[in-house]
Amino acid sequence: MDVNERIVKLKDDIIGSLQKLLMIKSVESEARHGMPFGEGVNQALEEVLELAGILGFKTSNLDGYCGYAEIGSGKEMVGILCHLDVVPAGKGWTYPPFGAEIHDNKIFGRGSIDNKGPLIAALYALKAIKDCEIDIKKRVRVIMGTDEESGWKGLEYYLRNDEEPAMAFSPDAEFPVIYGEKGILTFKLKSGFNQKKTGKEVTNSKVKIKEINGGNAPNMVPDYCQVILETDYKELIREKLYDFVDKTGFNIKFTDKNDFIELESHGVSAHASLPWDGSNAISSLLLFLDVLDMIEGQAGNFLNFYSEQIGLDYDGEKIGCGLNDEVSGDLTFNVGEIKADESAIEVLVDVRYPVSYNKKDVFSGIKEKIANTDIQLEEDNHKPPLYILEDDPLVRKLMKAYQEISGDNNSNPLTIGGGTYARAFDRAVAFGPIFPGQKELAHQKDEYISIDDLILNAQIYARAVLELASSAVE
């Protein structure tokens, strides 16, 4: 029996293992002893390490920060870089986001495509190689991170305490092979929120913002935003909102809360690297508050700045960072979260910048735009770009594996705006699981992986391992 046939025979086990893992809500939460990223993430790590042990692999848990499962022997090691944490589910799912239900030959659940499905596919690829008793010349290790969506401290812990692979791939993007990933930069735009007009007369705004809350994570296009307003002009605001919604098509709801008004903006979630696939609920709501023209002081100034310098743009052009290059295309700009009370406002922005630029290039234009305002810029996190040559042997071998199993000889290596663990290693690229032409479902509601694709992924990863682990590193 060859490896592909063995994977098909393991189909029911693959599906069951993925369903069990998807039912664990592995969203980062408050740290506990031995659980640096919370109970849910730790439960997922323990579950998959237990599975790997049952499958016959050597396993290790690195103090809850990371784990791995390994087969084979030899001095050199090939890595498969995955993660167990997921972004929050968000709203509006057709099926329970942690129910792992199967409908129309698809397994639905947060993490099904990003990244639990590919992780399970990789484990069973190694299981099939092991069952078929194929002699490989290197060790192969599935490395399982635990905070890929929020900070990469788990992977940093691994790199400080364990062995780096000689070469690796991360099944956390697209096929055929990703040889370039844009730089990822998250930062805060912050301002005081005094809502009084200064000058000869000091007057209160006709509308006072009590609080604003929106978004789930900077790397998600926000699908929800809420603002609480205090005002004596309720009916006027209602009329202006209805007119605004009629003109723009935005989904913003008005609710009279007796002492306050609640406005709720509903958008469409998407991955921050693909902001055009979503609809930003934060931006639509802030644009209305600016059009309202009834909020004064720093709050009004901030709303006006947002409307003029950010608005609905997702290329950063208005705010001074509209960068692009031939290899990786345009910068993307996503406002992912917002928090405000009566005294201050803070928005969290996710930028994916082209591979030929750096952090300073992004910040310089933004700093010019905010120079004469009350707005401050504060860096949150940064991951430099990844870029290796398209004709590198690692890319060529993975392309060969993909083409042999998929039959697709027309697709070429890609660059992307998403970020994977590949950029943390000296010699690594992203490789699948999304096939050319398929919709990106990561970070969106109703995320799923088709069962056929799950099995095909396992077969491609098995072929890739045999390509990489059967000869010396080039």
C-alpha cells in the first residue's frame, strides 16, 4: 500500500481527530500556572500531543508555550510549522463555531482552515509514512505554536530552548508555495477625548460619547462596533442616521436606551491581509459620527481626522503609507479594534507592508499626518517580511510535491499579505492549505475545510516530507 492509499484509509480517523480538536475553544485567555496562554489553548495543546503519542510519535510539551511531534532519525530535521490557537469566533455563524459540525462534506468551525485542519493533515501524513515503513533520512517534526494569532511568544520560547529545523514549511496560507510574506506591523493611534469646545466660550457638545467598543483582534476586519451616546437630540440623530444608512448602505442600528442612545454597526469579518473581503464596522460607525457634526473638542477632531485620513481606505494612501512594490503588491491597512470612554480613544491598526520596505517607511508618512494633531502613535508589534528566491531548492521541491499530487501544473509560487511562522526561521516558506481560486475563510464566520481538501492536504504534505527528508539539504 502506498502513502496516498494509506491516507484514504485513515480518513475517518482524520475527520474524528479534527472534530475533537475543533470543539476546544483555544482562544487566548488569562494565563494560569503552566498555561501561559490560558486554559483553552493549553487544552488544545494537550489534546494534540496525546493524539500524536497514540499515533506513535515522539512528543514534547515545552512548558505550555509550544509542543512538537516527531518521527524519524538523523542529524538533520525538517519542520512543519503549525499553530493551535484561534482568533475569536465573532458573530453571525450559521453553525456553532466550536461545534465541528459536518454539512455538505465540509467541517465547520473556528480553526478548521486556520490552522487545526492543516495540523491534523500533517500529523496523519507522517502517520501514513510511518505505517508504510518508508525509510526517511531526516527527522520530521510538527511544531505546534500556541499564540500565533496574538504575539508569537510561544514560538520564541521554542527557538530559545529547542532545535531549529534545517528547512521547514508552514501549512498556514495558500498553495502552491509562498516565497514572500509582507511585513506585519500593529500599532495604536491614541488621543485624549475631551468633548468641549475651547475658545472664548466653553460649551458642551450636543452629543457626548460615553463609550465605543468594536472589533475582536487587529488581524481581523471588525464585524461589530457599538457606541453609547448621551444627548438631548435623539430624534435628530435618528433622522440623520436613517439618511446616512440610505445613502451608504451601511448596517447601523439605532436603539433608544432612555438616558442614552446605542448605535450598533454590523460589518463583515475577514482576514486583515484581505480587507477588501470584509466590511469594516468601526469605520462605518466613525464616519457617521463625523457626518453628524455634533461632537466637539478632541473627540470631534479625532473623528474628523479618521474620516479624512483613514475612512474606508485599506491601502494606507490617505494616511501617508500607501507603499507598494512589484514583488508583493500594495500595503494593506486595517483598523481592527477600537476602545473609547469619555476621556480617551484608542484604535488598533494592522498594516501589512511590501517586502522591499521596512517599519520606518510605514511610520514616517503617518507621523507627518499626525504631527499637528492630538493623536499619538504607539507601536504594538512588528514582524519583518519574509522573502527567499523563487528558485530556491526548498521552493522547487515543494512545488514538485504539490504538482504531483494536485495535478496543477499551471500555478506559480506566490507572495502574500498574511503572516506565518515561516518568517521566524532561517529557511522556511508557507505551503497550503488553500488551493488556487478558493475563497480565504480564515478569521471569517462559517470558516470550514472540505473533507476532500483535508485528505488532499494530507497527501500533499506526505509527498512534501518525502521530497525534503529523503536527501541531504541543498
